[in-house]
Amino acid sequence: MKKILQQNQHRPWALPNKPWRFYQEWNRAIFLHWQVDLEDLKNLVPDELEIDLFEGKPWVSLVAFTMEKIRPRFMPAFSPVSNFNEINIRTYIKSKHKTGVYFLSIEGGKRASCFLARAISELPYRYSKIKRKPGSFVSENTTLGDSIEIEFNIGQKQNKEELDDWLTERYALFQETKKAINEYEIHHLEWPVQELDLIKLKLKYPRFKHLIGRSPDKTQYSTGVRVLAYSKEIKKCL
């Protein structure tokens, strides 16, 4: 943990002045990114948050990865709950001097893990059937009609450019509940990224078809990062 905390020069603002609360690993991450129109996104993001733009355009990303070893600071991980596959669909926002992400959707592959994540974090986790094998990631949620099927090859390591950093190096999450906008700060080392060659991609998210209903504009793969997460703070009461 000391090594992670000591390497913080890449952060856009200082580390939180309080102890971290949770440890977790975001491993074997598949990034699919779309440049979208601002008008298509506005109604999906709370008015209290400003949509962040890269060269005048917003982006939406689908990130499929494996959450592992999640645990409170002074407790061990319990793999039946701590390890699960996850999919989130996110966009990028600003709140005062901080840039972060906002989840449009977040799914977990274990019912118990989703229940605990919702209870502890107030993040809108929902359960989906998710199966992962080397080179493939498949998910289905029959309630909402959402599904994803990805087959891929992993390529060479990439030198990150400005857009890569903009899409991946985010150290805060903002999410609304019925009563407030919550802010969650995190810390990790920089994401290592590699080329991702899509062999097959089938996406069906009816609510977001105007955002991600076509081939992604950019893809990436990462072996992952080890993450320290801090307790949530109420950013604004609603």
C-alpha cells in the first residue's frame, strides 16, 4: 500500500487527507470508447454535474473487467463476494476542480456482491449473468434486455497519448442518489494499456443505443490496477 500511496505525482490533485477505506483490484479490463453528441447525453447526467469534453466532444465508455480482492481496510478479502465480473457504462464529468466519471449503468456478476456494493456504497449495482473466458466476455440481463458479447485478442503495449490519459486517469466518481450527489475519491497507479483487437462485438443496450449502438471509436485493454478507495462524501443535497 505504501508504494501505491507514494507514487502520486500523476494525480491531477493531491491525495485525500484521510485514510483509505477499501482496497480492490480492477483486473483484465476491456475498454470500449465512443465519442458522442452532447445533446444525446445531457438528459442522462444530473444538472449538478458538468459534462467533461475532450476537444469539444463528450465520450461514453463501456468497461468490462474483473473486480478482485475487494475488502475493507482492516479485513481480509472473502473471494465468494470479493471477486466478481463487472461492466460499467460511464461518461466523464467535472465538479469544480475535479474531473471524474459518472455511471450510466453498472452491473455485477454475483447477486450477493451487487447487494453488498449497493448497501455500502449506494452505487446503482444490478445483477447480470456474466461469463468470462480468455478472449471472451459475455453478459445478459433479461429484465432490461441488455446483453454484450465480446471476443478479442490482446496486442502490444501502447504509449499513452493525451486522449488515453483523459479516458483512463480519473480519480473521482460522482453519483446521485434520491437525496444527494455523492463523491467517491480513489487512488491507483497509472493504467497500463495495450492494443485490443475486436474479433466479435455484439452490444444490446436499448436505453443507450443512441450512444453505443455502433462500433467504438477507440478500444484498449489493461492488465489492471490496484485501487485504494476513500469513504464517500456528500457533494450536494438534492
